[in-house]
Amino acid sequence: MGKEKKKDKKGDKPVRSPTSLSDYPELSKQDGNTARQEMSASAVPPLEMLLNELGSKRESRDDKVQNADATQYEEPILTKLIVESYEGEKVRGLYEGDGFAVFQGGCTYCGMFSEGLMHGPGTYIWADGLKYEGDFVKNVPMNHGMYTWPDGSTYEGEVVNGMRTGFGMFKCSTQPVSYIGHWCHGKRHGKGSVYYNQEGTSWYEGDWVHNIKKGWGVRCYKSGNIYEGQWENNMRHGEGRMRWLATNEEYTGQWQKGIQAEYAVLRNLTELRRIYSFYSSLGCDQSLDNTFLMTKLHFWRFLKDCRFHHHKITLADMDRILSDNQDIPVEEIHSPFTTILLRTFLNYLLQLAYHIHHKEYQNRSPSLFLCFTKLMTENIHPNACRVKGNLFNGQQETLYSMNYIDKCWEIYTAHCRPNAAPPHELTMKMRHFLWMLKDFKMINKELTATKFVEIIADDNPFIHDGIDSNFELELVFLEFFEALLSFAFISVTDQMTKSCLNFPNDDSSGNKHGSTYTVTNQHRSPSTATSQGSDVRDGSAKSPASKLAFLFDFSKIRKPEPKMRTAPSDERLSKVNFKSSGKELTFFLSQNEKKEKSKEEGKEKLNMWVSNMCIFFVNTFFQAHKCEEILKEKVKENRLRHVALAKQRKIENEELEARLDSLREEEAKRLDDEVDITVIKEPADTSSSQLTPSPTKEEAVVFPSKPISSKKKKK
């Protein structure tokens, strides 16, 4: 029988010490290198951040030192055992029952034999001192047993083919390390817990894959700090939460190779907070505490301002990427009213940074840090807070535009179609948008299809290249609504504006003008819920024209201010002042006149803008949608009526066919009866009957009731 240990084939390699780090080159390289790289890439972070980082690095080093415990111990395999001496029972020349054997090389066995093989409970001791006590099955350690290594380390649990497989507990003698859990082929695999000190204050409980922490796990450090989250290659990697006991702080987010992946975010946290506050306040009045919540509408505007969509990825694609690992309902993936907290905003930036630049840095570490740094440098720093588009370009214009948000969202969702790819959410493509305007009969000489493409392609380089246009591009609601705002300046002509503005300024005319359509002033987003004053809330049930009277009183704007009567003494004083002031007074009056003139021009411009919006949305777009809905209802009613008529016609045809069938059956039966009557013959006077011609069929039919009497008359 022969060599009994793997070490004989490898040159008598002794049992390895559990404190060696040579088997973990990735851990040795990781120690401090990536941390130094991140720390040197920016300015000095806050003190508490440094403490947390140092604590994380120190705990990471603790993990690396403590990872090499039970993995360094191996179970020798028994092969080709050669017996030098045997003491015990024999049956037919074979070892049987209790016995003691000494094998070539110095290994011994004391226990049960069966048919010459070690079978049953026994103890096998290798020459180097490793001992196994437990069950044997035909020379192979099986079922349950206990290994004891020369240094005193032990394993007790399930054994399959001489290796630790199943549930068992390992205790290391050189370090206060123990593991209890599942094993596979001598390695920790599955669920298990490892304790790194006798007090039990430093431990890990979670998933293992071939002696490596991989999956979900909880790590409690000796300092009391706790990490709970994902692991990869014995390091904190992925989504996780870290709690620092000493500083009473907590971090939840992404980790990369044991280091906080959002460290790059924390470096720019002050600026990102400012950006978040800026965009979340767009279209809102001042609140009491000056805090606002960002909505998806604001987030889309931020992404477009920072040119995220110039990386060959649409806003709709970004929505799907950000909703992959979130429990977001399908109908809310592209909803403009979804609120986004600051923490969610930062996580979204990390995910988009990785998606856009991960191929460029896939072979460099830490890749997520590099991806986010490049995104901040190239996209966010140069472009953030420089608002583009038509929706948020002015405070008063934005407030008035918000009146049409809800109705436009209703029209948008009504013309969206399910996406072909999962999760099959409703989206709108450029061709669907153009078809909708064509159905609304809004494509005309002012708003042509070419102008439509130019407006949408104004801030998107992948729609039109000068020759071809991509009508398969998806549009989110922000792009849809801002395109409508642009269409308003093109579709509404001066003649339409004059005709709508030339009406008496009284209640009856206002009601008449406002009766064309009703738009409720309800804002779903919390950031815009408080943006309207009490006057606007009181007039929320009125038409846009009446709302316009609350927001902008044209009569007050155009009326000159009444002159105040002054006393004679005041007149004399003013004359004296005029004479004494001279050129300075003239200059002062000219400056005031310029300011008043600029204010009047701004008011006139705003009035014209509001008029265009009201005419386009209320009198044109919403009316076209209403007519389209009425037409669809009529078509639906006609289809139902046609179906009902067809069903009724089918029933009538079936009834008529059934009546015809019954008549045919009666006619056939009657004809059969007549044929039977004509066949009947009288037995007497055959000669005369032969000479007498038989009655015709017509006669038989005419006189069916008296066939015998007719024959007698003929005779």
C-alpha cells in the first residue's frame, strides 16, 4: 500500500503555519496601497473622515491577518497503504475485527478491520503526528471524525472521503481563532461563523466560497465597529453599512476592495450639496427653512445641463439603470414627480459614473473612484447650475408653466407605448411624438416636421447629424414638455395673440375666454407644492385665464400711477429744489425713467409670453387632445355598435336558416308521402288498370286527400 500523504509528493512540505500571508497575494497588495492612492488624490478630508478611514484600513489589515487560519491545514489522503506489521484477529488470512497495524513510513492504525480493510471506528496517526479519530469505510475516513494536528489545532465534524465536508468546528491552537459552519473539500464553504479572539468580540458571520468571504456577511471588529453588507475576495465590496462606535457615525453606500467607494463623493460633498439645493429650488417660492426636495424633473434638468446624455446614453436609459436594483414600480420608472433625497442623488451619480466610464478604468484600481473623479471633472464642475431649456429659465415663467404639468403628463402617458425590452415600461419615442402632433393637426406651415426635429435635436447630438434623423430615440417627460414650450413660440402667431387679447376686461369676457378648457393647479412634487401663494390656491378651480388674472394683473400693469396733489408750500419747495439741483436732478429723473421703462418692457415681454403659453396650451394643444379623445370615443362606440349589429345579424341569419331548414324538411316529408300513395295499386281488375294511365304528379298533388275516388272516375 504506499505513500499516505500529499507532502511525500511535494518534498516533505511540513504543515503550514496559520499566520502566513504568502497564500494571499491579493491581500498583501491591497494593504495600504489603494488607501494611499485615494488619500493622495485630493485635499485633506475632515478629521472624522480620516479617523474612519484609518479605522477601516486597520480593520482591513486585521481581516487579512486573520483570514489565514483553517485554510492552512490539510487532511492527508490514504493511498496505497503497505502494512509492515499487524497485531489482531484474522479470518481466512484477512484482517478482521479489532487490530493494530503499522504501515510503511511510520503511520499506525488502531481500530476495526473488515476483510483486510480499515472499516469502522478507529484511530489513524500519521508519521508527522497528525491524528484522525472517527469512522472508516474501506480504508477511507468517512461520516464523522476528529482531526488533531501536531500543533494542537482540531477539527470535529462531518468527513467525506477523508476531507472536511459538511458541518463542523475548527479550533486553532496557535491563535484564538475558531470556525463553526459548513465545509466543502476541506475549505469553508457556505454559511459559517469565525471568531478571532477568545472574548468573542471580533467575529465574522456570513457567506464563504472556498475559504473566501464572498456574498453577504456581518463583521464585528474588536473596536466595536460593525460592517454589514457585501463581500468579495475577503474584502468589503459592494453595498454595505459601516457603524463606528467611537464616533457614533454611520456610513451606508458603496465599497470597493475594502475602501469606501463614496470617498470621492465626500471630497466634493459641499459642492454637491450646493448643486442639489440649487436644482431642487427651481420653480419654487422661498420656503420657511429654505429647504426643498429634488424631483425627477429637476434631476433630468441637472443631467442635461451637465451633458450626461452626450455619452451615448439617453435619459430614459439612465432611468432604467438607476431602477435595476431598486424596488421601483414599473409605472414610476420615468415619473417626473418622484422625489430624490440627497443620499439617493449621490448614489445615482456613482452608478452613472461607473456605467459611463467603467470600461476605461476596468483594469485600474480603484475604478469607481476614478470613474467618479472623471465625471466630476469633465461634466459636473464645468456645467452644473447653468440652467438650459425653456422650463426653468425664469422664476415667474416656471411658476406659470407648472399649471400645465399635470395635463401634459396625462397626454404624455396616453401616447406612450410599452418598451420592447424588460421591464416593458411605457416610453415615448420621437416618432410617437410626431405622430401625436400630426393626429392633433398641429403640424402646419409654422410648425413643420423639419422644425420639430431641429427643436428636439437642439441639445442632443445623436438625433440629427445633418442628413439622417433618429426617430427611435426615447424622450422623457422633461424633453417632451420643454419641446411643447418651444413649439408655443412657433405655433402662436401675432394674429392669434391679438385676437385673443382684444376682449373687454370684465368677468363675463374672462369667463368666456376661460371656458375653453380647465387646468387644475396641482403640483405633485413636494418641491413645487408650496411654490404657489394663497391667491393661486384659491383660484385653482378656475380656468388658466382666471389664474393669469391672479398671477399677473394686466390692468394694474398698464394703468399709470395716479398723481398725488401737493400743497402750495410743497410746490414752492419743489420749484426751489428743481432750480437748485440743475443737471443732477435731470440725470436722476432720466435714470428713473430708464428703470421704469425697463420694468415696463419686462412686464410687456412677460405678458406676451404668458399669452402665447395660454393660447398654445389651452386653446390649441389641450383642445386638440380633447377632440382626439372625443373622436376615439366615437370610433370605439361605432365599433361596439358594429359588433352588436353584426352579432344581431348573425342571430337573425341563424334563425332564418333554421326556418328554411324546417320548411325543407316538411316539403321533403310531404313529397315522400305522395310518392308512397302513388305506388299503392288495387289488386282487382288488373287489365283495366293496365290500360288506364296512372295519375300525374300534379293531379296527386292537387288532390292529395281523395286519390281513390279519382281512380274510380277514370275507370
